[in-house]
Amino acid sequence: MRIVAIGEGNAQVIHKIDSDGNIQGIGVKIQTGESLIDALRRASKLNLLQTSQPLSEIPVNVVPPFEYSQRVYRPYRSLNLTNFPQYFCDADILSPPINAHAAINSARQIGTLISRLETIFDVIEPDERNVDSFGHEIRNLILVACTEVEAQAKGVLEANNVAPLRNNFSMRDYRKLLPVMLLDQYVVRMPYYPLLEARSPFANWQPYQESTGQWRTGLDWYDAYNSIKHDREGQFHESKLRHLINAVLACVVLLESQFGHNVPWTDSIQSRFNITSRPSLPLMCCEHDRSPVPNGTWTHVDFPF
């Protein structure tokens, strides 16, 4: 169950969205200064939510219509105009614009990573019993995959005019993506390799410890990347297959979290992985109360990371 207020100002109308994505108007408008829950309580319509969840635990979104942020994916929903004739939505602009160049180049890079990973799988069987195997080609591909993670994360921040905390972007900056894009809630499987477990590459991402200067991220694969990049001879044993798999799947998660269903995957690439769990993201609206879309287009707004 999700509750959304659609519209602007005094024209915000409350809707509920069930677990199947069906949207239904509740018939309550939010008055000036009211919260969404207060409006439902005033109208004695709390019972219409038909949920046993405590009110404090129900996700609430109030989203301006036709606003989007570059490279921060949000699902959007168009109302069924047969059932909701009071809304107008131009079918030609139901989807917000995307940076097609960035999306295509990132998808191509992931295709290259997967191809090289599968070459390694021809030598080392993709089985959980083998994921601690390490070697030179694994190390080399970890370096490429992790720099792709950094490139995508930097691209998101730069697209929203976010400056680095210091002279250059680092994982301290990139961690800003975690609570916004909910990266740690994605789980990915590689269906062609059933002896490999599902993975959540961004789980356990820890904040930078300012007091101790602790540089470790809590992401084993990324910490291994730093180790083998700066100390190949001393840390070569960290060039493990498990870290490579997680780094490649991290690229997959980052790309989907930027572009959602608009990712230009080729069939051959998309068949290599299956995202089995996704976060429940805030809804983005393409509805506008009783009026056409302002200026006939989506409005770009920098995300306030």
C-alpha cells in the first residue's frame, strides 16, 4: 500500500496504490497547511486505506507533477483517463526524457564486462565453492568494473550539479546515492549460473568515519579493489572471483537505478542477469489536475543530494 498526493498547491488529491500498482482516488483534497494523513483524518476516510499498517509506517509521497531529476529513476504512473476523466495527460510525454548517450554507453560497457567475465567462467566454474579463486585476469577486470561503478556514480552527481566534498569525487560523495536510489535493496541473480547465489552488491555500505579517517566502505568488493590497485604484490590474494562478480552486478544495479525500464539492454545482455528484488521507490507523477501539462513538457529539477 502506498499513498500519494497528486497535483499542486490546493489542488492536491489523495490516491492510494495497492501492491499490484493499481491506483484509486480517495476523493480527498489536501487543504493548505495539512499533511496527507491529517487530510484523511479530517475527512474521516482513514478506513478507506484498508490496511492494518500503522499510519506512521505507510509510505507517503507528495510529488509535483511532471518534474524529474536526471539519472535518478522514479516510477511514474498515468491515471486511467476512463476512470479518472478529471485528469489530463498527454500520451506523447508520459515518460520523462533520459540521457540516452549515457544510458547506451553504460549498457555497452556492462556488456563488455559480462563477456569478459564469462570468459573467466570458461576456466573457473561459476560455483560458490570457487568464488575465492584469484588471479591476474580477475584482478584486471575488477579494476575495470570498479572504475565503471565510479564513472556511473560520478555521472549521477554531476548531472544534478553536485560538487565533490573535496577536490575530486570519492566514495564519500558516491554514498549520497545510497539513501536516494536505495541501492542496497536491489538483489541480482545470474540465471545462467544457478550455482552462484543471489547478490546485493551495495548491502552494508558504511559511511566514512570522519573521526578515525576510516577509508573502508563496508563493500568488500570495493575495498578489495582499492587494495589490489594500490598494492598488487601485497594484496594480490584479494583479486577474488567473488569481488569481480559483485563489482559487475554493482554496475547493473547502478544502471537500473538511473534509468529503470528505459535501460537500453540488448537481449543477449539482459538474459545474463535477473533483478529479483527492487526497492519501493517514491512515485513520480505524470498527472495534472484539470489542465494540460505546463509548457507541454517535463521540468528538470536537480535532485538535492
